Amino acid sequence: MFYKLNKYTFVRNINNYLVIVDKRTENELIGDYTSYLFVRHLKHEAQDIDIIIRNVCAEFSGKVDFSLVKNDGISLFNRLSEFGLVSKADNTNSFINEDKEILNDIPRILLPKEELDKFKETRNKNPTLQSIIVEITKKCNERCIHCYIPHEDKTVMMSDEDFYRIVEQSKEMQTVVNFRISGGECMTHPSFKKFIKYVKGNGFALDLLTNLTLLDDETIEMLKQGTFSSVQTTLFSLKSEVHDKITKVPGSLEKTLQNLEKLYKAKIKVAIATQAMEMNKDSIEDLYKYCDSHGFKLRCDWTIIAKENRGCDNLSCRICNLSDYKELCKIKLKYIDGYKKELKEELSRTPKSETTHLCNAGTNGLQIDTNLNVHPCPGWDLSLGNLKNETLSDIWMKSEKLQKVRDVVLRDFPKCAKCEIRNLCSICMAQADLEMNSSQFKFEMPKYVCDMYKVIYNTIKEEVFEK
């Protein structure tokens, strides 16, 4: 019998627990450390069960019963096969299609509840780096009017040597699953395709952040092969006179839509991001309809953050009349499954306490810019360290600035801590710091954002609670 991990399955050891990430759904399956000692020897290429078990036996000190270990391994691997995470076959040429339906009717559980609670508690106390975003270039073939990267900076590129070093250090961390390549426009980098191959060859889930205008058939084939790949792109309108005016590149919408269709046919996972602006506010519903028809996920950001050099000229693109957010909120309620239920639950909860943590910045992910500065998230100019003279592991474990970011709670936003709608708002450290020039980790959200959420809150009360 032969076994292999499916292309969307990634195995990691987090705080001495087995964590299996299913990139189709972003769900995790948690197991104990003994299960990890078995599953860590599965690969994305098929292996004979006896070879796998010999490697498992080497994990244990002293003499072990090969047959007993083999039976335990087969039982565990078959269970993971039922969950759709592992494939098995009599020979290497007879593996079934990995794209089979997700088996939602099977309880995907390896640990009892009390042990799962213990894992969650341990994880909260020990932040684990699982996602890296690497900005390989600031160069871009578009000039989007709202972009947080100053256009005068869009010339810098990361060296191949530095990129490979980041991959190796991410691998050494043993917890990173998601490796995201971004820009600028990442496909303008001359080594872009080599980078794709290297990331996938080192066992990461690859995610590209791109405008898709430079996508070619060779890249699509590279994304289809090997481990799981996904693509996130920007789409501002289905009308070229709107989209192309935002990107400042005639014909950019046509190229992006053509390549989205290619990715759709290739069955590559796609997420679309858009920014709600004055220029495209009447295009948002059409974007939801388009994504629904293709099975794409749409993330619509309500507002714009200031530039990473703290310039605010791009904020002029924001929606002028705040009452327009009422219609945008209604559209989101209409098209996002479960959004009403989520809002009801969130707003029915006890108001957030002053010690509530606000976001995951610096707790499970980091961003690395072209100059090797490490940041809590993209766009925030706060440098936690630099990989020219520090390792990724040292920054993650020892950076005093990073620890301050992790320690930020609601009371560090004094006005927000007392606000009646604090359960609804997305309170963003980066947005507050860049736009308001906060200091010493005492933050204040921009007035525009506060007023916007008041409109959204009132809309939700009407649409969710009063109907």
C-alpha cells in the first residue's frame, strides 16, 4: 500500500501538537505529538507503507514492534484518508483524483475536547509563525490611485540570494505553512518563476498577490503542479472606464479578467480584493455577482489606509458621502453567507473588555519588505528588525517591538474602549498609527473610520435586528 499527503494538506508541529492544515477550507485538524511522529513522514509524493513505518520506528528509542507500529500507522493514515487529507493506493499509478468533494459529514476529530482546549490555551500563550508575506519588489506596472506604496518607491527589487535565505529561514521555523509572494507587482521580478518553484519545492502553500495582468500559461502550469497554490488579485469594477481609471493603465481590466478566466478553468483557488472608493462604489454589487458566478471569494475593504511613508494624499479616494456605506453594508449582507448570523452573535455578546486583543498582527504572521525589514503586517512602516543582521527566528522570539504589538489591547485605544459599538469595528493598529501618527503604542482611530462604522452599525440594527 502507498500513501501520500494531498496537495492541499500541510503538516506542522506546533507546541508539540500535530497540526494538519487543509488549504481548501483553511481548517485545521489537531492531533497529539505521537500522531505527529507518524504523519511527519508522509510526503506529497507517494511512498510505500513499509518505508514510511521504518522512518517512524526510528523516532522511538529502544526496540519497537514493527508490525504493531505499522498497524497503528495504517489506522491513522486511513482515517486521514477518510477526512480527505491523505490519499492511498495499491501502486503509484493508481491514486484517485485529489479534487474529490470535501467530506463534511465525517467528524474530523483526533483529540478529545479537553485536549483541544489545552492546545488552544498553549497556542495563545506561545504565538506561532504560520504565515509569511514577502514583498519581492516594489516595482509595479500599475499606478493605483489608492496604493499604500508611494509611487516614487516603485523601483526596488529583492535579490535572489535574500529571497532564498528567507525561504530557508521560514523552513527552519518548522511552523510556517503559508508563503505569500507580493509586490508591487510580483510578476515584474525577473526571478519570479524561479521563486515559485523554490517555495513549492520546500513544502509551503504558495499564495500570489498580483494584479494578474502579466500572468502567462507557463505560470499557470507551475501553479497547478506540486503543492497547493492560490492567487489573490485586485478587481475594482467590471467597467473598464472605472477599473482602468483606478489603475491608470488602459486595458488592465481586460487582461485581469482574461487571466481570471484561465485560473477558473485551471481550478486554481482565487480570492479577489477590492477597495470601496468614491470612484467604484457603484460597482461593488457587480463584483459580488461576478465572484458568486465563479466561486471566488471577495474581500471588500471598507476604507483606505494611509501610505507606508505616512503620506495621506491617497485618502482623497475615500467615499465622500458616509451615508453611501449604508448601501454597501446592505450589499454585503445580501451576498455573504452567514454574515447576518455572525453580526447577530457579535453584537449580542458582552461588550469587549479593555483587555481584549484586537487582531492577529505579529501573532501568526509577518511581512518582509524588499529591504528586508520585518513588519507586523503589510503597509505598516513599523520595523521589528532586519534580516540583514538578524534571523527570522530571533525577530519572532526576541523582538521587543513585536512583543509590544502583541501586548496591544483595547485599552490602548482609549476612545474605542468606551465606544458602544466596539464589538463591530475592525480596530486597526496600522491604520491608526499611519494616519494619526500615534506614539508609544497609544492609538486613536481616524474620525472618518469611526463615523463610517456608526453608519454601518445603524444599518445593521435596521437590517438584522429590526426586520
